Amino acid sequence: MTDDLPVSLPHRLRAALVAADFTYDRVADLLGPAAHDALARNETTPALRRTTGGSPLETLTRLFLLQSVVDLDAAERALPGLVDRLAVEGFVERSVGEVAARLDVRPYAADGDSLWVVSDLTPGLDGGPNLVGPDHVLGISSASTSLAQLTIREPVGRSLDLGTGCGVQALHLAGHSTAVVATDVNERALRLARFNVTLNDVRTPVDVRAGSFFEPVAGERFDLISTNPPFVISPATGERLVYRDSGLPGDRVVEHIVRTAPDHLTEGGWCQVLANWVIPTGQDWQDRLASWADPECDLYVVQREVVDPASYVELWLKDAGQHGGPDYATRYDTWVSWFEQQGIEAVGFGWINLRRSGAAQPRRELLEWPYDVEQPIAPALHAWASAGDVTVGLDSRLVVRTDIQQETVGAPGAADPEAVVLRQQRGLRRARQADTVEAALVGACDGELSVGQILGALADLLDLDPAQTETTYLPAVRELVAEGFLTTGP
């Protein structure tokens, strides 16, 4: 792909993709659930069997998604007048009578829109070689979709896509921002990101800049920073894959972002990070991550997964295509030995959310939550912040969230349950064990009575001291609001 692409190429390619109805939904319909799921596992045979009709949609699917060689005539029908130009620019390779893809052009459904993302080809299809170059530009991945689901979609002014890669997050941010800045150190990634912005006819200004981390935006502030940094935890030695390796040892890249981001946030601004972090032997991971955060910012961290060093090393050696290679065992041993020397017990994966709330006492919560959650999770994170802005007292009138269900645990036929559990059906789907008073209070919160009136009635009903009941349960009420079980209104 050359530095100076013809201005018309992305527009002409877009027209061809639209004409072929090459969208995420149409491809999913074409392949059917089984073949579509197989392709997600990097297996193409079921999809090849479903795309033999020769239509432009089938041809584009075979060419770009299945990396199958297609007939020149079929390619010309699917990409009228574009095959030669795409060959010059490195999108495809043309031989006598055949065309093969050299870049991935992938339909993507985002925020109700049909988009397309150009990136390097997906490695490892059908068990093939998985080796990629140092400047490999990753396309749609589980990490990119996770960050997209994490990022709050409230309308904002300026947003920053830190480490944009092929520009996936910038495309999302453009849908609810007045202006977007996207940065990366990989020049190939920057060229593809610019192409993808034009390909998708993005009307929001997207300023794509070269540079490391916050260097290209020195002195600037943003309402929203969204980033999936190169967070792989390693000794930072040997060859480097830019999309995943920062060049910094351990989790210093994530620490740097968490420590630096507040200087680039407006009042009320968010920084949302998809990251890995070190869990040192004998040290609490919450305390370690909390020490990175600006004391004037709200901090909400959700640890979604914990991986032992051996499993972690195996994962990323396979990602780099080094599994089974001649020096695989040496690389494995070196990496695991470094974990031991550094006193790393495990690696955590999850979400780090910073918010410059301006609160006198910023809110902090670091939660281990490996359970299923509702996606996108962003509305639940926004609700967490909103709950932190609420002042709860005895005169507050609260409402139980409509998705809350109560579960009782106990022996069959017992007069009273051994435990009562309140469980959310949406968002994080938290669960909370409650005693009789707490469960009854939640059940009575319909907005009609104040917290003080409900606690007074329960104290009278259960023959409890009213003042002591208020002292004991008002903190619990505040926790119920903070955790999203109770709200201030519909």
C-alpha cells in the first residue's frame, strides 16, 4: 500500500462493496450459523462450500474473508474497474486469470451502521502459518470488539483513540464525537486508518497522527480517551510485534497510560483502557493498580480474568506463530524464567476506567468479576458513575431496578431461608447476599416512601431499635445504590 493513495480509490471501493451488498449481516446470512462460527475459529471449508455461486457477494467473501484465489472475471464483476488499481496499491495480487487478496477488506457492523475495515490478512486460517511481520496491522479482533463494547457512547466533544491500529475505535468514536484524534507509531497502521476513515465516508473530523502514546497530543485535553494499548507482559526483548508489544517491560505501558491520562482529560472526561496487568506474588492487585491512579479521579477497575504465567506465555507465543518452531522451547523457558525472576504470580485482564469527576471524594472500586455480563457493558459503567454522583440519605426516595430478582437458599420445607440473594439480570449482573431487613427494604423501594420511613416501618415490624436500624442499614442502602440495585428514579 503506497503512501499517497489516489483520492478516488476508497470512494470507488466503497461503491463496489455497497453494490455487492458486502455487509456483515449479508455475509452472515450467506454463510449460515455453522460456517460463520467456523470462520470465527479460522476454519474456511464450511464457508467455501457455501460460496460457490459466483455472485459478487460470494466472490468478495471468498477473496477477502476466506483468502481464496478467485477467477479474474469474477473479481472484475465484483470490483468493476478496480482490480488493476487495487493490485498496484497492494490490496490484491493479480496473475494470469486469477486474483488473490493481500489485504483484508472486512464488513463490520457498528452502532447500527454497516462499515468496512481494511487491515492485514488474518493469519493462521485452516492451520496455516501464523507468522506476521513486526508492523502487522491487526483487523477486527476480540480485543477491539471488547473495547468497543466497553467505551461509553454518550455524545462528547473531542475524543482520542490512543494506538488506533487500523482505526476501528476511531470509526466508533466518530459516531458520537465532534472531533476525533487517532494516534499510532506504526506508519502502515496510520495509512490504513486514514483509508478506513475515507472508505466509510466519515463526516466527523478524524485527525490521524504519528507518535508514541500521548506525545502527539501534548498539552491537549479530551472528553473521552479509548485505548487498547500493546499490553502484552514480557521482558521486552527480542523481536517486537508493534500491535501487541510496547517495548516496555512488564505492564509499564498500562501504568504509564493510567498515570498520564488524567493530564489529558477535561472535567467529567473518561479514559477507558482494555489491559493486562501484573499480579505480583504476595501483593494485592487492587492496591497496586489503585496506586497508579490520580487521587482526583474516579477509578473503576474490573478484573475479568486471571491467567497463570505458563498459560500466558503459551497464548502469546502461539499468537506470534512461534508454537512448534525450532526455538519455541527456549523462548518459552526464557519468558517463564523472567516471570519467576520478577515475582509475577499471575496476569490479570480487564477494564480500567478513569473519570475526572471533580468530586471532593472521588469514588474507587476495584472488582474481580469473571462472570458473564451484558454486552455492551458501557451503559452499566455509565450507570456506575451516575450512581456515584447521587447523595443518599434518610429522606431519599429510591426505586428498585426492574431487572432485580430475589433468590432464597435453604433446605426444602424450612420455615426461613438460610440466605437471600439479590441478583441483577442486566449490566454486570452482580449478586449480593441480603439479610431480612435489607431484602425487605429493597422490596419496598417503589419511590413512594423515603428510606427513613421504610426503615422505621421495618424496625416497628421486626421489633428493632429504630435509631440503631437507621445507623446499621443506611450504609447498606448507599451500597445498594452504588452497586446499581436501587436508583433514584425510573
